[in-house]
Amino acid sequence: MTNEALIGLIFLPLLGACATVLPGRFATYLGILSGLAPLPLLLVAVTLSVAQNGPGFLELGGWAAPLGIRLFVDPLAVLMLWMVAIIGGLAAIHAWCDFPPASPSGQRFWPLWLLLTSAMNALFLSADLFNLYVCLELITLTAIPLIALTGSKTAVRAAMRYLLLALLASLLYLLGVALLYNATGTLDLYLMRDALAAAPPAAVVATLALISLGLLLKGAVFPLHVWLPKAHASAPGPVSAVLSALVVKTAIYLLYRVWLWSVPATVAAEQALTLLAILGAGALLYGGVLALLQQRLKLVIAYSTVAQLGYLLLILPMASSGAWPVAWQGGTYQLLSHGLAKAAMFLAAANILHALGSDRLSDLQRLDQRQPLSLFALAVAGVSIMGLPPSGGFLAKWLLLDAAFRSGQWWLLAVLVAGSLLAAAYVFRILAASLRRDDPTEADPVADTKAIPNVQTACAVLLALLALAAGFAAAPMIEFIGPGAPGAWSRP
Amino acid sequence: MSLSEVMASLLLLSGCLFYVAGTVGLLRFPDVFSRLHALTKADNLGLFLICTGLALHSGSLRIAGLLLIVWILGLLAATVSCHLIARRAVRSGQMEPPA
Amino acid sequence: MIGLAMDCVLALGIVFLAVQTVRSRSLFQAMLMFIVFGLLMSLSWARLHAPDLALAEAAIGAGITGALLLVTWRRLQAEGHDPVESEQSAPSMWLTLPTAGAASLLVVIIGWVALQLPAVPGTAGELAWQRLEEVGVSNPVTGVLLGFRAYDTLLEMAVLLAAWLGARAVATEFRPGALPGPAHAEVPLVGALLSLVVPISILVAVYLLQAGGSAPGGAFQGGAVLAAGGVLLCLTGRLEAAADTSGLERLGLILGLSVFSLVGLLVMAGGGPMLALPGAWAIYLVETALLVSIALTLVLLFAAAPGLRRAS
Amino acid sequence: MNPSALIYLLTAAIVFGIGLHGLLQSRQILRQLLCINLMGGGIFLLLITLGGGADGPPDPVPQAMVLTGIVIAVSATAFALALLLRWHELGDSTELDAVANADANTHDE
Amino acid sequence: MSFGWQALPLYIILVSVVTGILVFMLGEQRQHTRTVLNLAGAILKLALILIMLLAIQAGTTFEFRLPLLPGLDLLLHADRLTMLFATLSALLWLVTTVYAIGYLEQSPNRARFFGFFSLCVAATMGVASAGNLFTFFIFYELLTLATWPLVVHRGTPEAFAAGRIYLAYTLAGGILLLVGLIWLHALAGAGDFILDGSLAPIASGNENALRAIFVLLMLGFGVKAALLPLHSWLPRAMVAPAPVSALLHAVAVVKAGAFGLVRLIQDVFGFQLAASLGLTDLLAWVAGVTIIYGSVLALKQSDLKRRLAYSTVSQVSYIALGVATGGVLATIGGLVHLVHQGLTKITLFFCAGNYAEAYGIHKVEDLDGLGECMPVTSVCFTIAALGMIGVPPMAGFITKWHLGAGAMAAGAPWVILILVASTLLNAAYFLPLLQRIWFRPLTEEIARRDDRLGRIRQVALIAPTVFVAVTALAAGLLAGIPGSPLFWVTRMVGAEGP
């Protein structure tokens, strides 16, 4: 049953995309619904199975690795899949209003959206380095048209820049994969550890550096983040949400897989992981400062993504310390709560942009009367981004700080603290801008505000509430996530 | 070295010679038409010679047939493309030789 | 010895063309250099005993990519974007030196790593040779593409579909004159050539498809050859841009991906493993569907129009 | 190692490097695309050379990878060219630094 | 996790949360429903607290536990200290709500105001009933979040400037608190760490770490409690409307900080451990300096509300001083001041608000002769001012007497000096005000102004003022009878005392 569910997660959206390409309204609706609606149900089955039987493999075509391609499902993958289902699902509902399936814009939007969903699911499940390359390219080639869909100058330019850098990133990754295949004779992520342990460490490190460089570029990790802010800020709302909450995470996810699962401890030495963490620290600080300097809401949120991705790399140097389980839980919880909160923020920002016709911070005043629910979503999600209680972001930050303390990595502690102060600064800057009322005599500001479909508001609010709820329901999820990568089950 | 091999080598060499001549013409001649003139004639012949040489070298009828098809297709493509290039040149007023 | 000399010449040619692609002042020239680069790559595949790749590179890497580049160039010109900008201003030294430095460093790293990392025995490729007959074909590349790593191929079809969807999504509204138009239609020679070449391209495509099981060839090479025929028809005005994608075209675009997936799912529904194609017939079925989709997608990408129709 | 293999290995690395250099220093999008394709070519050559192509029929797995890679490359190129056309209709330059300037100006739009 | 009767502290918090959410959802226009809702929420909460008080007397224990992270629970419980703070806050919230309804009549954005007002009190209740530092921190930060919109309520640039300062201080303080907390967590391991003596076993060998943790936590609480270098947000925040000032100074924010300091000494470290590490002296000194410094600065303020604000800086530190001095009497003095300062200071702010609303008076100079035209408010102001100075038998005297006696008992005679100096300074900045109110003639300009309070607003503003003034008076006059704050505190210290 689990196997069928795993296949369904990848192939339902894929076939749904095919259906939406076909002519006729019916095929479009059928494709969208059958491609997205069953995903949570399938995930329940997968989650139960992983919780009961632990992580597992599925050999495609019945060919065992290293000959064939395997799917691998473990708690981390399940977490990511849930994020695709929930965030992607709510963003899709939000998109339904702006891109009605029967309209020409919908005809362009939905096949790409479904393919993107399928590609992300495929990526989170794949255990094969080259297959992951194909998944990465599929994500690139579906996400970028979605950015450029509006056809605005900024969007097309941002998309072009993103495309060129993403292709470069893929090539660097592919180069690394080519060298790794030569050294190990396999492309399977979970089979190469022993072969790598036997190979000359320096060469292995150089190869991994190539792969990591590609992934860091795709994941917009400082200082390779240049493409992200404008691409994410100029995309349509639901696309921004999915880009920031999920697409950049795919690269981080792969970094985790490569460094924590497939590389022997001799190679994944403290220095390499610390280097990655230093980049994360740079991202946290630089992204935070730049977010503080932006004049447009969506750019603030986009730079906040640059910053928040930093947290995910900060946990790496603790991999060999006793604090690792805590760090891992913090990292994965950050993955989840940032995804929820950031998606909520982008959807809310899209609503605000739509309602006000502008997302300049100076135009946001009296937002509490003009778009109260969107502001609510923005604020609640902002609380999670800042890492203030009660929110998923707070629990994640608590775990990260706790881990930094236990492992004695004091500099991490300082970075975490500085990062969250910066986050507080830029979030409160948004909130202050939206509570301002420069001219008390001004006529009713609500009058020139466009109405937003209730569904769109509800999507943003719901995601924000989920980010909030993540601050209460952590215990079962963290138990499910378990002790993290280099545990006993990472190489079954 | 058998006679057929010698023959084949000679054919190949002369084919190459024609190709070189065609290429030199392409590079050295002053205008479109004379360049085309050099290229198509010399290269078509060169291709024929090389194909024949290879056919002799292989000693197999099947391969010889394939090479024949190659030559015919090459000939066709060269003819049409040469014609089109020349036509385009005429239309765009490059008929007059340079002073 | 002659082989080695030829390798040297090829290698030098490849490097020279690569340099020219980067360095030549005219962008148009750079494009031509790149197309020739593709052809030389194709030769080097042949030298490296990879005829499947030689075919694919010639048909797709040099052929279709070249056609796409040239037609884009032409469209840019037709839009009135003066190709003057193709003159590349000499980049400043401050940009050139570091990038050159970084690139050379990478070259050294690649070379060094490739030499350092020993090739290990017992690779996936060796296993593939051993278990080839279980797939039901004798060409190992086809065996890997449609047997052992069929999933890659399937997702690759999704990538191709995504490229078309993406190109449509970013395209502006349809203009009838988007294709080069029937400028050469009245030339009698062209008609004669077409009546010969297009049937041949179909023939070759079908041959490549069926040969793929045991000899170099397969759906991708065949599809590209078929696409080349389509490109010719577009170029000569036999096909013209349509304002809408017809239902048949839509079906053709998704045919490969959906037939592949559905066959895989059916196998799974029958109790087998996902994507285990049951025998050579299934492989040919899937490959035929792939061929149709590949050819159609590539032609539509070339046409940069929602759809195509026979010229009136 | 077989001398031909060495030659192709070297070629692969150099082509990749040339592509990277061109990509980083060029301002023309079309040329950057060509460079990306050059880099791809370099990687493909590397894969096959390392797969033993110089000594006989190479490892079929890298061959399949390269074939897949070629198709992906043409897909990406085709999409990039479509985007380029769109770009052209909007702006008046294919140079990325023109974008940087324009973005600096339109930053706050 | 049980949601039964045991979880009453949770419900007391939820009452305010739900009130707040409902108020938000009502929107701006439905004023009467909102008023009813606000009052109903406040009364219900007070009733629940009284019920809980009785139940605790009868021996019931209340506890609500929700696991948030492995080994870390959200723990709400009710001990005597909780009840002291919760009763005070709930009572004052009710009064302040009535006052705010009157005060904000006709002004914009009232839905937002009352919504956050309720959330603020919910957070305060959480702080009061937090069963461990982790829970304490959650509500402490929530308090920051809920207060900020109130500080910037007016939406003016000055309001936002004040809001920025407020956030800078409180969020930085929150981070220090968090770091200290995590350090403590790493050191002491999982578990509820408000447990007297739980740190004693690990103290040996970790003295310096514990000292550092104490300082971090002290700074974290000190920001809200306005301890010396961290106090300057408080006077700036005076731009907010008067009910917010009352909330900040008497009901929620400053009190939460002081309450945290009390918890820190009494429960987290325990007085013995803190004293043996030399930490109580540190806190006592900081508190002493703050008392003098706040008073001196209050003297220099010409703006009435700023003078009151500096007075708060000074007065709140009595609480810390008392707890840090140790011994039964001083502790009683500190804790009882939690109540006394709250009652007295809220009276003063209500009065200041009345002056401002009625005649637009903000400056000290403009108070001349106001006793004539606003006699009730002026009497209340006088009562509270005398209470602050500590004139016997006012509430302030009770505090100071206990502090002084406790200091002598604990062998810290320098505290007496502080008390004397502070009393003199208090007199120096309050008596001139009284003198102006009662013994100066009304200025021409003020006399020409109309009383801008309508009849209804008069009731809504004056009644709460009178109520708190009478309560403050009673707390001092009737300190000896059962049921008075002193009675409660004495029993509490006697039962749990150091």
C-alpha cells in the first residue's frame, strides 16, 4: 500500500499535468483535482507506514540499486512531502482565483504548477544522484516560467537571471555527480559511503565541493543568493509562496542528504560543515540587514528568505557532537515552520498588493483597517519568523539555541541571537508601516481598496494559523523526526 | 597492400585534395558567387571521391550502397542550399562583382 | 597512431571552437561556432565508441539546438532588435582575469580529481551489461534508458514537456507572421527536395526507433530526425503558425509522458514493480509514443507558436 | 591511462573551463546560453571518457546519462530562448548589466 | 494534559484571549457589544480568580501541562505568588477597562485597542501562572508583542519612535532572558525549573555559570522592571494613551518584570543559593541605585506623566530591593509593594489622564488650582501621592517600614539610607504638585477652558479613579486586618518563606 502511495505522490500530479494540457474544461478540472487533492490522503498512508516500519526503499522497475533507481522515504522526506501537500495545496487554492483553470492564464499556469508539485515530490523521494539532477532541472524549468508568467519587465528579468544561474548550478552539480559515479560506480545516495571512504579524501572533498556549490547556488545561500530576492518578489503570490517555502528548500534538503547521509564521517569533517555553517551565518546576517533596507513588502519577505535559509545550514557543524539530535530537530522544525510562515507572508503580501495596488511600505498605512485579515496573517507569520512564542519558529529557535549551547559552539549562539534580532527588526518595520496613519484627516482609506476574494484571505490566514499551531504541536512531530541523519537507520 | 587498397587510398587523397581546394576557394574568393562556385563544385566531387574510396576500402556492397545514398543526399542538399544562397544574394543586390 | 592523431586534431578543434564561441566578437559568429562545436562533439562521440550519443548529438545537440539558435536570432532581427549589439564590447580586465582564474582553477580541479579518483570495479554499468537480456533489448543504452533507469527517461520527458509549457507561458500573444514564412515556397528546387527529404526523415526516424533495441538509435535520435523534417516544413512554409494548439497536438505533446506513466502504472496494478516494462513490445510501444512527443515538442518549440497547421 | 582518454579528459576539463569563463565574463544572454551549453558538452565528454569510451564501448550508464543530459540541455535552451524573446519585447537590450541598472531604478516600483 | 477543573489557570488566560479575539472580530462600529463584552470578560476573569483563590484555600491544586518539546512543557499552575499577582492584575484590568472605555470614547481604532488590551492581560495572567521559566518566557514575550500595538496606538511618529525604543529594549531583554534560560536548561537538564532548591545540587562547580545565568535573567527581567541602565523605554512610552500607561506601569509590563525578579530570587535560585553566590547583593545594589536615580530624574521632569514614569522606575525597584535584601520582613515589604505600588500608581495615572482629558493639562505648571475645579480627582491624586511618599499610615509607609525593619534584621543598614533618601526625594517631587493643586490659584488660561468631559465619560473616568484611590487608601489603613494585601503576603512568606 505504501509503495502505491509513494508512486501516487509523484505520478498523480504528473498525469494531472498531462490532463490539464488536453483540450476541454473537464480535463483541466479533472487534472487539477486528481493531481492535488489526493496527496494528503496518500501522505497519511505513507506517514503511518514510516512511523510503524521506519524508513524504506522502493525499487523502481524492480531493479535493485546500484543498477536501478530507488525511492527512499524516511521521516525527513515525509516532512517535506507534507509541506508540499499543505503549502502547495493552500497556495493552489489561492491561485485558483487569480488563474481560473478555464481561462487562458489558467491554461498556462496549472500544467506547470502540477509538474512542479510532481517534481518536488519526486526530488524528496529520490535516492539517485542523477535522477535528482533531472528532478532539479524539472523544478527549474517549471518554477521559472511561473515566475515570468505575469510578463512584467521585472519578472522576466528576474526569471532570466534565475534561469542562467540555475542552469549553471545544475551543471556544477552534474559535474560532481559525474566524478562521484566514476569513483563509486553507483549513483545511489545511500550506497556510496563505503566507496567514498576508500577514495582519496581530498579528491572526494573537491567533488563534494562542486556538488555543494551547485546546490548552494540553487538554494540561494549567501553569497550566491543574488538571484533570489527579485525572482521571489516579482512572481505571482502563490508562486512566491511555493518558491520560498519549498523550492529553495529542495537544494538545502539535498545538501543534508549528501553531507549527512552519503558521505563518510572522515570526509564530512567538522571543517567542511563549519564552512557551510559560516555561509549560513553570513546569509542570516546579510539577508537580515538587506531585508531591513528594502522599501517593498515582497522584497522584505524575499530577503527574509535569504536570511532564514541560514538557520538550516547552521546546524551542520553540530553533526558530530552530542547535541546533534536536538540540532537536527531544530533544523527540521525550522524547515517546517519557516515554510508555513513564509508561505503565509507571501500570500498575505499578494493579497495586500492586489488590494492596495502597491506593496511599498509607505503605502501600507492603515492596513489594519483596509486589509485586517491579511495583516493578521502577516503579523502571526511574522511572529514565527522572528522566533517569538508562541509559534513554530520559536520552538525551532529554542532547539537550535539549545543545541548550540550543548555543543559549546558559542559563535553559533551569537549568530542565532543576532539573526533573530534582525528578523524582529524587519518584521516590526512592516507592522509599524501598516499601523501608521500619517494624515488623520484623510478620507476613508477603505474606499480605494479593492476587495479580495475571501478564499484568498482564508488561505493566508490558515497558513499563518498553522505556523502558530506549530508552536503547540511540536512534540509528536519531533518524536517522529527522530534523532537525525547519521543514526542507525540512515544506511539500512 | 592490394590494388584495391591502393586505389582506395588514392581516391581518398584526391577527394581530400578537392575539399582543400574548395575550402581555400571559400576563404580566398572575393564574393558570394565565386565562393559558392568554388565550394559546391569542388566539394561535391570531393565527396564523390571519398565515398568511392571508402566503398572500395570496405569491400561490402551494402556499405557501398549506403555511401551512395550519402553522396546523393549530400548532392541534393548542396544543390538546393547553393541555389538558395545564390538567390538570396541576387535578391539582396550583391550581383555586381566588387570593383 | 592515426587514431591518436585524429583524437588530437578533434580535441584541438573542439577547444578552438569553444574558444571561438566565447571570444568571437560577433554573436552570430559565436552561434555558428557553437553549432560546428556540436558537430565535432558528435565526431568525438563516435571516436569514443558511443554511436548512440553521436547520433543524438548530431541530431539534437547540433541540429535542433542550432536551428533553435538561428531561428531565435532571426526573430530578434525581425523584431527590429539591431544585431549591432552582437558586437561584444571587450570585457574589462577586472572581470576577465578573475573569471579566467576561477575557470582555470576549476579545470585543474576537474582534471586532478578525475585522475585521483580511481575507477572502481562493479559499477552499475557492468551490472547493466550482465543483466541486459532481462530487459529484452540488446542495445545497452536503450536497456538503461528504458529498463534500468526508465524513471529518468520518464522525468526527462516531463522536462521536455515543461520546456514547451514554459515557452508557451512566457510567450507574448500570437502573431501570424511568427514563422519565417513561405519565402522559399515558390522555389521549385525546394519543393523537390522536401518531397524527398521529409519522407526520408520519417523513414530514418522509424528505422532509428526500431534499431534502437539492438543497434545505435532510439526514440530520442529518431524523434530529433523527425523533428528536423518538421523544421524543414516550417522553414519552407509548408506548415504555418496557428493561433491555437489543436487537440491532436495537445494529445501528441503528452503522449510520451502519459503512455509511459500509464504503462508503468498498469504494470504496478498487475502486481509487478512500477515501471518494469514487460518485454520488448512494451518498450517499442513506449518508444513510439516518446518519439511522437519528442518530435512534436521540438517542432513546436522551433516554431515558437501555439500550434501549427498546413499552409493554405 | 590510455593517451586518447587523457586527451579527451583534458579537452573536457578545458571546454568546461572555457564555458565557465565565458559565462561569467559575458554580458550577452545568448552567449551565456552558448557557454552553458559548452559547459554541458564538457561534462558529457568527461562522463564518457571516465566511463571508458577511449578503450572500447563505454559504460552504458553514463551514456544514458549523457543522452538524458542532451535532451535536458536542448529543453532548457529552448525555454531560455523563448524567455529571451520575451525579454527583448519588453526591454531593449540583451545585456544583463543593463538589467542591473534598470533594476536599481525600478527597484522601488 | 488534562482539560478539567485542574486547568483553571488555562481558562483564566483563555477568557482574556477569547475576549480579545471577539473584540477584533466585532469590528470598529459595534461599540455597545464591545463594551459589554469587555466588561463581561473582565468580570468573569475576576470571578474565576476569586473561585480559584477559595479553592486554593480549600487545598485544591491547579495544574495544566502541555508538552511542547521533548522534556519541556507548557506548565500553568497556581501558587500563592501567582494568586497575588493574578488577583491584582485582574482587579486592575477591570478598573482600567472601565476607565479606557470612557477615555477612548470617540477616538479611532478602538477595536484594535481593546483587542490587544485583552491579549495583554491574557499574557500577564500567563506570566503570573507560569509553572516554569520556559512557560514564563513564552508569556513574557507575548506580553511584549501584545503591548507594542498599544504603545504605538496613536499612530503618530512620536508613538512609533517610542514603540521602536520599547521593542529594542524588550526584545533585546527577551533575547538575554532566552540565552540565560537555555543555558540554565542545558545546565540543569530537563524539568520544571521553578522549584526551590533544584539548582542547589548542581551549584558546586558551576558557580560562575550560575552567576552568569543569574545576571542574564536579571537583565532580561530588568528591562521590563526598568532597572537602572535599562529603564529609558518607560518614560518614552508615555506617548501612549493614559489607560496604556496604567497598564504598563501598574497592571502588566513593569509588574511582569518585577514579578520575574521575585520568581528568580525566590523560586529559581532560592534566596540561600542566590545569597551564597553574592547575587542578591548585586540585585539589591542595582535596585538601590535605581531607586535614587529614578527619584532624582523624576524631580527634573516638567511633564506630569514623565514625572510619574520616573517615579515608577524608582518605586518598582522597591520590590526587587525587598526580595534581594532577604529575611521575612524585607521580603514581605517587597512583595506587598507589588500590590501597593500597583494601586497607588494606577490612581496617579488615572488622575493624570483625567486632568489631560478634562483640561488638556500635561505640564506640572498647569496644575495650579485644579483642586477647585476637579475636586474628586484631586483628592484621589493627593491620596495616591501621599501613599507614594510613604506618609503613615498610607500603603507606602507599610512597605517602607517592612523594608527598613527587614534590612536591619538582614544586616544591611545601607538600605535604610536609600529609603530615607528616596522618601525625601519622593516628597520633593510630589509635594510641590499637591501644593500647586490645592494652594495656587487657578490660572486665567485654564479657567477659560471648558471641562471637556461629558457626563457619561465623567462617570466612566471618575468612578474607577475613586475606586482605586479608595482601595489604595484601604490597603494602607486596613493593613492589619485579614484580607489586606499585607495579610496575604505575610501568610505567603510565612508559608513558603525564605
